[in-house]
Amino acid sequence: AESGNDCWGWTDPLTKKEYALMGLDNGTAIIDISRPTKPKYIGKILTNGDSNDDGKAWRDIKVYKNYAFIVSEISGHGMQVFDLTRLRTYEGTPLRFEEDVLYTEFGNAHNIAINEESGFGYAIGVTSAERCGSRQATGLHMIDLRNPKNPEFAGCYVDPATEFSSAVNVGTGYIHDTQCVDYSGPDQDHHNKELCFSSAEGAIVITDVTDKNNPITLSA
């Protein structure tokens, strides 16, 4: 690899080893950081798509139920699903992995968030014309991850009114980043609902995504 852009982590519940999952321009590197002064390079999950694509510089990883979910801005990359317990096969020689499952309901994505309480993933900055519109007209691409090896499309959210400032993309509702939670705060009107707090290019957007078929903008 020539560059890296982002990282996430996983602790093996059986071995208690801690790993860094590093997004690179040609895949996802896995480093055992259980002893921070002596990190071990365990191997790499090879990228899907063309590693020379212009989108290679961006890759994002999140973890749920001992699986890594990997997206990239590489055209046609989709979402890689990788069983992290496979790292237990490491015996001293760096390994090369391919994903266990490839979700292809979108092509490239800028980022992914996972609500570990609900088991749903939210891909953003997505190219998925068949499902949620083009990249510049897509807010949240929602995925049911409760069965990690069988991710299922769950719905779309886009609200053009959330885009205020961009001269190029006025009225698109493009979302750049998000955090989704099961709300347990003091506002009883939204208690026990699933809410996403998102950075659109011109606003902070709060969305009720409890009903994936009918997400509702609460505030922008």
C-alpha cells in the first residue's frame, strides 16, 4: 500500500487480542496491537474493485458481531463482510484474505455507520442508482446486518431540504457522515426510537429511522 486513510478496531472475545483495522488504498490491513510497543502485521483483506481507481484513497470499516463491514469510494466496490474470527489462523506468516460476503446493492460509499443496538448499518456518500438514487441524491442507504453473512437492503432516506449551502448540489440531501443510536434521552416523544444524527453538506440533520420504509426528518 502507498497510503492509508482511516481505522477501526476489534477485540477478539476468545483470545482477548486487540486488532487495528486500517483502511489502505489497496485493502484493509490487520495489525495485532495487543502489545502496543510490538505491533504485528497479521495480513490484509484485499480490496474489491480496481485498486487503481480514483476512489482508492478512501475506505471505511466498522465492526458488528465479530464481522468487519468495509466500504470504499472505489467504483463498484460494494460492502465487504469479513469474519474476523478468521484471524485466529495466523501462525506467524502474514495472511491474504477475501471477503466472506459481498453486498452489491450499492457501488461505492464514502462511509458506513452501524447501530450495534439495532443491528442496522447506514452507508453514506453512496452510488446506488437502482436503490436510493445517484451519489449526489442519496442520504442514508440502510442495511439489515442482524444476520451478518446475509445483509439485506432495508430502505433509503433522502431529504433535499437538508441541503442548504452548496452551490453545486443545492437540493440534493447528500449526507457525508452519520451516527445512529437507539434514543434513551429525556425527550419522551422520541424515547426508544432509532435516530440518526447526520452531517449533510449544509446542515446537521436528525432523522427518525425507526420505520425503515418511512424515515422522517425531525430537524435540520
